[in-house]
Amino acid sequence: MTFTRRRERGVIGVVALAGLLLLTACAPVASMGRSPDGPTATSTSTPSLGSLRRVVDAACSSDPSEPGAAVSVPADRIRPFATLPSGSFTGAVAAATGQVVQLPAAGVALHDFVPAGGTFDGGVLGPSALGMIGSGSSTTTVSLVPNTSTRASDVPRVFPQTNQLSVLRVAGGARVLQGFTVRGTPQGHLYNGLRIDGVVGLRAADIRVVGIPGDSSRPPGETFGLNDYKTSGSEYARVEVDGAGIGGAGFGVNGSRDIRICDTSSHGNGSSHGFAFWQTNGIKLIDCSADDNGFSGFNFERVSGTVTLVRPEAHGNRFAMRIASDQASAKVTIIDPHLTDGYWTVTLPRTFYGAANRQRRSDITLIIDGHPRPDLLRFQTS
């Protein structure tokens, strides 16, 4: 795999992601040229450090009862992308051991999906790096060059097989992600966007995922714009997943524990859900919206423990909120939602995977202005 580093100049400010404070300032990044063996740096420069620009808090500061703390990380932990070895993206960022990769302001262009131990990825931020930051989601883009995929034959065709192709996969040791967009491009087949794989204690903020193709609400056509996969303690703030009318599921959470998502929207996923949770224990959503998706705004399957939604909004979906489980009943609390026609509606399918739905209505509570309001909570079956 090769990639292209785009020419740019950018400003990276301070990233304070609920446990990490990263300092950097105006940083010219390398102008790159490609060789047959990959890109080669023609010039580099060292970023000016120490100027405090802005603070990004991914610990859901919109919930004043749960403020995030920040501690300093030495500025020498930030590694400008232009100073990494030339070659593939995955190989280059592997050299940033214990460091946070600072992307070129314009981002990187990847080529093809490369096999990586069961997955196929445009690029992998592996376990050696501490994280990755960009200049902002309106500026820094990670994408595949259009029509460079040679992996159409690796896209599964039969349920329940899942699509294992992703534009960018973040694995293992990464703790910080901030300030970039993952954008879909035509490849002639379905694939996923940003996959967060097995990370513990992730802090992610100011990220967009746009136009990742999917064509179903179940595998293999159900792809994910963002897939939080088997993580623990992840926190997201100010994320947007824009399916652009072609998306499968927008923000997916699969097999994870203790996740918190704040001030995040997932919309335009025409084939599936805005937010899709599968076999996840411990979920909190604060100020999240799920509009104009093809199936459910907020979908919960086989979830357990507590599920809390604070000020959720769901309009233009087939179902606002749907809960199904053949295993157990989660404790669900919905606080001050945006009501539709004066009610918040929860859909409970009669059966799930051939068994009776075990989610109990009595375990679902609606609270408005600090008081239980069962009179404003509607249930429907499907």
C-alpha cells in the first residue's frame, strides 16, 4: 500500500482530551513527493510548541455533573507526520512509539485495503502510537483514493458474515483521536469507515465520518461509519456521522463496555440505524441526535447493564428508539428527550433471533424536569 501526503500549512492547538493535554502551534508540514517505493519527504520543519490555542474536552463537559480532568503530556510526545519514515501509512505511524501522530493539515490519501490479520484496512494506527490528531474536521481528511481497491472479492455476501474492510482502523494503544474527517470514496463495493478496535480509555473529539456506503440493516450489507469494537471506557464528544444518504449504520458500538457519547449526531444513514449498539454493557448518551436514518434512530440489541439517554433527539427515522434482546433486560432511562407529538416512543419487537424479546417495559423510565413521566412514554411492537 502507498499513500500521498498533501501539501499544506496548518494550525494545531491544544488538545485536552480528558486525561491528556497536548501542546503545539502553527506547524508547516512536509511537502511530499511519491517514489516507486512510496512517498519521500523533500522538506521538513519542526513545529513551534507552547502556544495555548484551544482546549478540547472529550469527557462530556456538556454534563456539568461529570467534568473531565486534564493532565499535561510533554510536547515532545507529539510527532509530526512529515518526520515519520516514508512508506506505507501503517508502517510510518508504527514508528511513533509512545507518541501522538500529528497529521498533515490537509490529511492523507490511502491506496487499497491491505490484509491485516483478519481485517482489510486502508491504514492502521497500531498499538505503538498514543493517538492521532488533525487540524480540524473541516480541514484534515483521511480517505482512499477513488477506485484503488482490489478487494471486492473479500466483501462477504451471506448473513451473518460481517464486512471487515475499513478506511482507517485504530488498534490497541491509542488513547487520543481528534480533529479529522474520514471520508468515503467510490470503490465499487461496500466497506466501513473508522474502526476503533480493542482500545481502553479512548478520548475522541471533533471527528466526522462522511459517505461510507452500506445497503442493509443487517450483515453483511450493514456497514458502519464509525465502529467502536470491543473497547472499554471510550468517551466521544462532538462527533458527526453523515451517511450522505448511502450509509448503512452510522455510529456502531459492538461488544464494548462503559461507553459515553456526547454532543454527537448520526444522520442520513439510509439503510440502517443512526446509533447501533450490540452486546454492549454500560451506555450513556448526552445531547445526541439521530435524524433521517432508514431504520432506527437509536437501536439497542442484546445490551445489558444501564442505558442512559440525556436529551436525545430522533426525527425522520422509521423508529425513534428500538430495543431487542433474547438474553436479558437492560435498565433504560431517558431524560428530557425532544418529544415527537408530545411523546417519546420506544419500539419493542415481539421476538428477536427466534426468541421472545426479554426487554421489559418496566425497566424503561422516562424522566422530564426531574420527574418520572410514564404518561408521555409510548410503547409499540414490531
